[in-house]
Amino acid sequence: MKDILIMGIESSCDETSVSIVKNGREVLSNVINSQIKIHEEYGGVVPEIASRCHTEVINIIMKQALEKAQITLENIDAIAVTQGPGLVGALLVGVSYAKGLSYAINKPLVAVNHIEGHIAGNYLTYKDLKPPFICLIISGGHTHLVNVKSYNDFEILGKTKDDAIGEAFDKVARVVGLGYPGGPKVDNLAKNGKPNIKLPVTHFENLDFSFSGIKTAVINLNHKNPNINKADLCASFQTAVTEMLTTNVRKAVKLYNSNKIVIAGGVSRNSFIRKSFDDLAKELKIKVYYPEPILCTDNAAMIASAGYYNFINGERADLTLNAIPNLKIGD
Ligand code: KG4
Ligand code: ZN
């Protein structure tokens, strides 16, 4: 069978990325231009600045992706672009660019849901991983528990009722003075602390999550007692949010009689969360999967991989394609 090369384009938040992926599984290039340094001084992503940065660099990043993969535009079979969810202005840069490119070189265009892209990060890391499986997506903007029935069929089992987990990490980091993006900083500081501060973990009948109560409790404790041990506070925060995650995953694994659990999204880089899921997998005698670190946070390789499965499923976008900032998984 002929190899299929997909060019992935990602611009949903503060990473401009273009990648070339072979047959949905093999990364030939994955160029990522992170804007973290630019947004750092504002303590978070400034949407308009993000869009402007994407516009400036996207064509350069595309050329680098081709160069690294040692191919030309002629060689690609289709262009896959993130349609949503994400920041509308940021998404529009990638979508408009992909449409222009697709028209200019006369290659098919495929729309990709960013959350489905995060799931596909695992297909690049584990060449043999195939649906069905239960997937927990934990990122800056999303917290979803999903039944991945096939490459193109997703059922949401649970989601956050308030903040996304990454948002809570970033907020906690900011109030304890660690700066942006907070997730990796909380992760590191927590290694020196003890989870000895009790925080409120709400459990629901269903498989939904909630992080704002835990986050607010951390903010209040820090406000009332500015000398509180920050490492202990971070360790306690991580323990509380992880308890929320493992409780629901344990329930879902039993409910769906699943023998594997797949984790995805930026927060899946967290060392404590990984350790906790390793322990859970041992306890339940199941297998746990996480993408390699670079494929956890936003990147275009995961978009190209998800795009490949949409492409071989016959999905095509036309030049009326628009960004959908609140696109739901499975839409
Ligand atoms: O998947 P991603 O790049 O963007 C979204 O699609 O939202 O995730 C970014 C999020 C940020 O909130 C960042 O703080 C978090 O992932 N993150 C982490 C770690 N590394 C990145 N959170 C906890 N621990 C980490 N080691
Ligand atoms: Zn993401």
C-alpha cells in the first residue's frame, strides 16, 4: 500500500506547529514555535498577541517542517488543520493558512478536532495502540473522560463542571508566585513537599469532574497564611486533583470492563499524576499509556495523526471551513 503523508497544522492557542506524519503513526517532522516567553510577562495567554504571532511565523514553520521531513509540498497527500476548540483568532490563522495552501497546491483539506488530536498523540507513541479504549484528556483547556470506540467514534463519559485541570494548575502556580505556565512549576515544587493539607475533593454520582473548589481552597489558604509552606501546598493540590482523576477512571474502567487506560493532554506530563496512574494500573491489572512528553502539549504531529484517520475515513473539508472555538469532541 502507498504511504500516506499528512501535513498537520496547529494554532489553537500559543503554539504554532506544523508536522509531517506518515501513515498516521510515524513523525517525520514536528516543528513547534512556542510563544510561552512572550505571554509569560502577562501571566497568561493574550489572545490577540497569540494570533499575531501565529500569522508572523506560520509560513516559516511550514517550510521547516518540510525541510526536516526531507519532502516537498508535492509529496503530501492532504493538509489537516485544527478547527477547534481553542482561541478563535488563533484558530483562524491556521484554518485560513491551511485553506490557502490547500487551494494553491490542490491537495485535500481535512478538519481536526483539537481534543481528538490530543488522543492521537498516543498513536504516535505506541504504534500498536488501537481503539477501543477509555481516554482521559487533561489539558489547559479541557478535562474529558472519553470512550474511544474507534478512530472516529467518541462518546463523552464525563467532563469538568467548571475549570479545566490545567487552568487550575496555572492559577495555583500564579497565586503561590511560580509564574506562567504553572503546571510544570507546581509539578517540580511539589516534589519537595508533603501532601499534608486537607483540600475539598467533590465526588459526583456520574463521571464528571470539578476543580474550582480545590483551586479556591488553595487560594484562600495562601491568602490567609502567606507563610504557608508552598511545596506542601502544591503537593496537597496535586494529590487532591489526582484523587478526583483516579476515582473517575477507576469507575469508568469497571463500568466499561476496560483493560487499558490512555491519558492525553498537557497535564499528562505531570510526574505525580503519571506515578498515580501507574499505581492504579497495577492495582486494576490494566495497562496505562501516556504520550511522550513533547506529544502531550500542543503540537501538529497529533493533529496530523488524527487527520490521517479522518482522511482515510473519507472526511474532507472545503474552502468554506471555519474555526469553531467551542467545537465539541465527536462533532
Ligand atoms: O495540552 P496543552 O498544551 O494545551 C491545551 O490544549 O489546553 O496543555 C497545556 C497545559 C497548561 O495548563 C500547563 O500548565 C499544563 O498543560 N502542563 C502541566 C505540566 N506540563 C504542562 N500541568 C501539570 N504538570 C506538568 N508537568
Ligand atoms: Zn491542547
